[in-house]
Amino acid sequence: MPQTQTPTLTQTPVFLYSGNTIPSHLREKIALPYEIADPYTRYRNKTIVDCHAIWGDIHHAETQHLINWYERTFDPSNTIYIFLITDDCEPHQVPPNIRLFRSSLMKSNSSPNEFILPFIWFGLSAPFPPLRRSDRPVVGFCGLVSPNRVKILQLFANDSRFRTNFILRNMFWGGKENDPTIKREFEDNMRDSHFNMCSRGKGNFSMRLYQTLSAGRIPVFVNTDMRLPISHLIDWDTIAVIGQTEEEAVRKTYFFWLTHNIEEAQTRCRQIYYTYFSGTAYMDNLISGTWKE
């Protein structure tokens, strides 16, 4: 971490990155004008975005050390954003001026300044046309059959009201991450399904929830003490099927099928993704203060 010297003071509000090397996962999702923070300047009333968090970090203690470093290094008048992709669900001790956005957390035990970071990096650039209504709803899934997914997949497969479109794998990405054939099978599976099963994997979050929205398909998942992003702006119950149990998720999926215009519902899912999660929309609006969690 940078060593501090006798600080100078600056009062001009400006969006700052905390390090010279800006990780690509931040650069591609933030389009706001920025400057690089000088480690020897004592900033006040700034918005500072972390560049030290480890992408894919699952080490809880290391993340807490990083939070503590920001608390020691920067004046508490600054607002500091840390974005972290992690499977870790344990809560952190987060000072009032730090906002920790993390992909995985438990809603019931998260600290007040911990928020969900939507996984918005692998969405489709263009949606599929809405899948027309058929004699039965088609529920799709392509991916690892992790313990949190076994029961709901079995319930759908054994329910004659549904047609299932499952590609079941025993490894994440079929053991071939970013393989074009695996990727094409995943996308084709979404294209050919009205609903996509999006229950959590290892961490308490779902990458495929946002991929499904980007494809213009309807997500289905079990709420495993999840926090969903910007719920004051998005009525998640109107665009996704969310059950508190696997059985409830299956019942609600069929009720959704009976009570909604399915083509319009698919279009609405894509509209939500485009408005809130595509490009730099999410982080730009969050950091600028337009959206407040």
C-alpha cells in the first residue's frame, strides 16, 4: 500500500481512482471523468474508487485489511467505493464513509455499508427476439449442477406442466471457461427457453440472473437470503419469478405463465437490463449519486 507523508489539502470535488493501475473490470464499467489520487495529498469531500481490491478475491481477512487501510489513509469526509467480486458471504466491519459493493453477501447479516454488486460483465450485447408462447412453458438451464440447484431442477424435470431444456454439467463452464462452443450452447439454451433457472451457485449470487435479463428471458430463482440491487428502482417481483423455497418457485413460475403476456414479459426483462445494467449505466449512476442504494 502507498506510504503517507505530510499531507497537503485540496477542496475541489473530483472523482478519484485510488491507484495508478485501473483494473479493466472497473475501466470498462465506469465512463465518468476521473483523476488519479496522489497518495501524499490529504483529500477532503471526494469520491474515491478503489483500485486495490483483488478481482475474484475470496479471502475475507485480506478484504478487511484493505477496508482498514482506507480508513487509516483517507480523511473520513471522503466517500470511498470498493467493488469486489467474491464468493465470500461473511460480513465485514465497514466504516460509515466506505461503501463495499460485493457480489456475494447474506442480506440478514450484512453490515449497513455492504451492498450487492450485480455481476454485469458477461451480458449479451443484443437480446434474442421474444420466444413465442407455446403449449407449455419452457424452462432452461445450462451449467453446473451445484447443491443449491439440484432440488429445483428435479422439481421442474418431474412436473409435466413444463418442458425442460437442461444441459447439466459437473464443472463450472464445463471445465472450459470461455470456450466458444460452451458459450454458444449456453446462449442457445437461453434463446430457446421462456424462463431460465438462475438459483445461486457457490457464492450467494447469480451471474446468470443478469445474463438472462440481457438475453430478454425471464429469470427464476430461489431467494437464499439475497439482496437484489437498486430495489427502490426495480420491482424485481414483476420481472422475475422469486420463490422462498424450490416448491414455491415452481408454483410461481406456472402462475406467471398463466397470468402474463409472455412475450411482453421477456421484452420488459431486456428493457430493465438495458436501462440499469448495460454498458456503464450502473456504476456511473451509482458513483455520481443519481442512484443511491
